[in-house]
Amino acid sequence: MLRALAALAATSIVISAHSATASVAPPSQMPAYVTDALDRGNDLIASSAVATLGGEAREDAALEPLTGLPQPAFRVTTNNQPAHHYSIEARVPASAGVKKGDVLFAAWWMRAHASRVESGEAVTLFRVQRTQPPWERTLYGDSLAGPEWKLIYRAGRAPADIPAGELAAVFSAGYPRQAFDVAGLRVSNLGPDADPDTLPTMTISYPGAEPDAAWRAAAEARIDRLRRADLTLELVDADGQPLRDAQVEVELVRHGFWFGSAFAADWLYDNWDTSDGARYRDKMIELFNGVAMANQLKWARWEQNPDIAMTTLRWLKGAGLKTHGHVLV
């Protein structure tokens, strides 16, 4: 078995550059709640739009159109992992530009065609962005899909005025060797007066998320053994005499364990004075007692702009959030 695994590890995923027809197509129609939201605005991506491969490591990847699917449709194959997720990316040009504050809603089908991870999933980082400096972007976030077609959708506001010739929907592919398919991409501009909070949002799930999933009983037993203990309270009055029938309220002041997440300090810095930035900070304080900046304490990012890290660290200290210094040497 070890020999077989070694042979698999040495195998590159290579797909020829001719047009391919997917064996199983996604549903011909997206759900009505998604199409209704898309139809409220003007489409930015034509069904005839042609995806192209970009990034400094695009020679390590292949992009091919797919037929027999809702268009635009294409497959992106990564043969060698580059240094950054954006070193390989598929770009689908927009047919119209956006104005700062416009609400955008995007939806597309995605599936993994080839994967090297146990879950069988492929990953991409999607965004709608300017295709040249300063690279303003929105709808920014990772998307994962397994071998079955998965509908993905999200909403956001345009961060700047971006003309049609500089705007594209972008799928990063700078990851370990994999291949993923995209079909039926739509990006709709609903204008500045639309409310993103009224648009459909995806529910994140995973195998075992069910309330009665088998792993939960064992986990609860470990929590009871490792994270709980009996506590005896002695209630006395000012003279040290026991209090009878006293009513006691207990309030958790702080957790004995860290609960937190890595977060995008560069995005927070760029959006500090926006309503989204304020909400981001509020949710961090509400949900976590410890956090880590995903990238800003890495040496290269620090040298590019140390003010991002320092501004964020000062705020974290003032907010009482413990900080894991990833990745200090």
C-alpha cells in the first residue's frame, strides 16, 4: 500500500487542453430564491464570456472550456502548487463596470474533478476584483466542493469604481494539485440601494453536523471529563454564619479556554471605517476571547506595511482579546 501511495503522490494531474464535456451536469436551473435575487439586478457576466488563465505560475495549470453545461463553464487544473493562491487564477471578464457601493450578488455551480485530499474536495478563492493594481475586490472568500455539483452564492458591495475593462470574476487555483469545474456563473449588480442582508446566504455544513451525529456522545463525555469539575460554594453572612435558602446567581467572567479564529487583518484595516468593518470587530469581541492575524505577522507582510499589524494589535489589546502571534520567529 505504501508503494501505491508513493506512486500516487508522484502522479501529476494533467488534462488535455481540448474542450471537454462533463459526464453529469448540474441542475438546469438554480433554485428560485437564488435566481430571483440575481434577476433583481443587471448581469455583469455574459453567458458567452470566455475564461482565461492568469497569474505568474499559469504554466503549471490548464484551463479548458466545458460544453453541455450552463455557460460560462470551464475546468481549472493545477499540476504544481505555486507560492500563492493567486499565482494561478481563472479570470472571467465582466461586460460592465461597477460603482463604489453597488451591491453585487454572485452564484455558480462548482464540483471537484480531481482532488488529493481525503474529503475529495477541491478549493478555490473567489472574488470580483479589479484585474490590475490596486486590485480592489469584493465577494472575497474560499469555496469548497466535492465530486457532486454544489451551488455557491454570496453578496457584497463594490469597494470602488471599476470600469468594465478592468473588472473580472476570479477563481484562484494556486493550491495542491487538483482540478475543479465551474458552470453557470452569474454576477448581478443590484445597485447601491439594495440591502445585502436581504439576499440569500449559504448555510455552512459538513459531514457529522447533524444534532444526533455519532461523534457527539463521545465528545460530550470528554468535555465532562476534561473541562468540567465540581465546585463547592460556602455561603456565609458578614459574621461568618451559614446562609439558608439563599438565591445564588453565577455569571461567567472569562473562559478557561481560548475560543477564537484566524482573521483577515488586511481586510479589516482596509475596511476599518465602514459598517462592515465595525460589524467584523463587534462579532470578534462577541464570539471570541483569542484570535490570530492570518498573515500580517509574517515577515514579508510586515515589511510591506507594518502599520496594518500595529494598528490591529493596538485595537486587539484595547478590546481585551488575547492574540496568538502567528507567525513570529
